[in-house]
Amino acid sequence: SLYLWGTAGSGKTHLAGAIVRSVRGGEMIKAPSLVRWFRLRDPREEEREIERLADVPVFVVDDLGVQKDSKHALTILYEILDRRDMNMRHGLIITSNLPLDMLAKKMGDDRITSRIAGMCRILKVGGEDHRVWRDEK
């Protein structure tokens, strides 16, 4: 499992997408979309989706730290990570612009980042923003 962090446009999402596309049954979701999906769901439907995401072969959470965090959103994310960890389900990839210590501060809690640190190899993705066009003079 990987935690890929670095500046915007450094290629984190591109790399994570290449990995998830190479695996049958992999799934990639933006962190804000994950939070939005779980908002106002029936508890049974929520439980089924947590279990499903905990079991997919490769699960990518893209742009963690961009979303607006609520206690409910953090609990859902924690449950997914915890179940993947307890089931020894590797294949978790998380991308963020933030190193884990700054992500913990943003979330106001270090339980999720501690779980990530225990599950993932932490890699800083460096380089310039590849989305910005540069005039080669």
C-alpha cells in the first residue's frame, strides 16, 4: 500500500490511476466524492458500501485532505481503512498534497494518519506542476 504526497501536478493521481487500471476490480474515488456519497445514506446501505470498499483488490482515495471533514466522514474513512487493515487487504493507495503530520492537523485527529502510516509506504512525489504549460525559450 502507498501514501503518495507532494505538490499539485506532480503526478500522484496519474501514478495511482495507472496502478488501479492495471488491476481487475480496482476502484478510484476522489476524497470529496467519497464523503459526499456517504452523506445521508441509510445505515444498511452505508455498511454494505464500507464492506465493499474494504474488500476491493486496489482502492485509491485521491486528494485526501481536500474534502471538508466532518466527524461522520472521518469515521467512515477510518472504518474502511481499519477493515482493510484487519483483513490484511493490501492495495490501498492514498494521494494527498499534505504530508501525514499536516493531514493529521487538518483532520484534528491522528488516528487515521497513524493507521495510514502503519499500512502504507510513504512516498513524496516531487517535481514541477505538470499541468502548467511552460514556454521553452
